[in-house]
Amino acid sequence: MALQLAVESRNLQGKRNSRRLRHSGQIPAILYGHGLECVPLSVASDVLSAAIRHGSRLVQLTGAINESAFIRELQWDTWGTHIVHVDFTRISEHEIVEIRVPVELRGEAPGVREGGVVVQLIHEVEIACPASAIPEKIDVNINHLALEQSVTLASLELPEGAKLTAGDPEDIVVHCIVPVEMPEEGAEAVPGEPEVIGAKAEEGEEEKED
């Protein structure tokens, strides 16, 4: 079920009015799509932030307008800590959308007990799925990941009706490998006595003096 998000009409636009709106705890927004007119809106900052933390992308806008919408794009401030604008697109629950979803590991790999380390190479994937089935994340169970084994894109468990839209099916998402030992700092690359710079020159000078 889509999360309900209360919105208000935004009659005044422009940078100055947007700043005033943010100072009052509201975030400027725009709703567009399906060939209909764009509608300027605003949404409470704390409510929108809670929806983002929850992982909701499909929302039911209520208040000034009543429509199902998809959170298409978020604009953040320079430090990436506060949302300054949000784009909503009109959408139906059965409409297919393309979206990037984070990949998270679950469990403990037996290969670690064999001296291996778990290395995750892909942290998000691009999928197409019905708007009503957008997952918050894709979980990867590594409880059976032995040493020198891997999990590929092809073996990911996707929601019903979802499919990958980017990447090679054989691309490795995570694997358990033997760690590579790095040489210690200051260690000699070649064993033996270090060459003393200037030694030959001194010997040559002694021979000249003789």
C-alpha cells in the first residue's frame, strides 16, 4: 500500500519564496506526468524525510491534490544533508517503472572461517518492476558463501514481476576470496646488502690518490 503524503498548493514560486518555504518547514515540490499540467506543491520536511528513510517511492498524495505519484527525483543541499526540492510523477500502481535499488548482504559467510574475506562489488542494481512492487532493497543471503564462491547478478532474488535492466548476468555482486597480503612498509624488495650511494665514487677517488 502506498504511503500517504499530505501536500499543499504552492502559489508563489522563485528562489526567494522557496527559501521562505524551507524556513517554515516545507519543501517545494512539483507534480507532472501523463501529459497533464505541472502542479507546484509543498510537503512538510519531516514527513517527506520520514518517507525517504522508510524507503517509500510510491506515495498517495493527499490534501491539495489526490493522486498516486512516484518520487522521481530529490534535490539536496550542498552538504547532502537536507532535501531542497522533490519531483513527483503521476503513476498508476500497475505501471512499470525503472529504479535503482540498494543491495544489502545478510548472514555470515562460512568462507570467512576458512580464512577468506567477503568483498561486495555491486552495491545497487537497476530494475524495472510494477510501481506497487518497488522493493526498499535487494537482500543477498551469504550464509552459504564458501571460500572462492560468488553471487552473481543472475542469482539475485528479485520481487515478482521485476527484472534487471543493466549489467551482465555474470557480473559478481559479492564473493569470498583469500586476502592478498601487502608487503610491509620499508621492506626490501630484493634481499641483499643495500648499495651505499657514493661508495664507488670514493673508491675511485682513493685509486686516483694512490
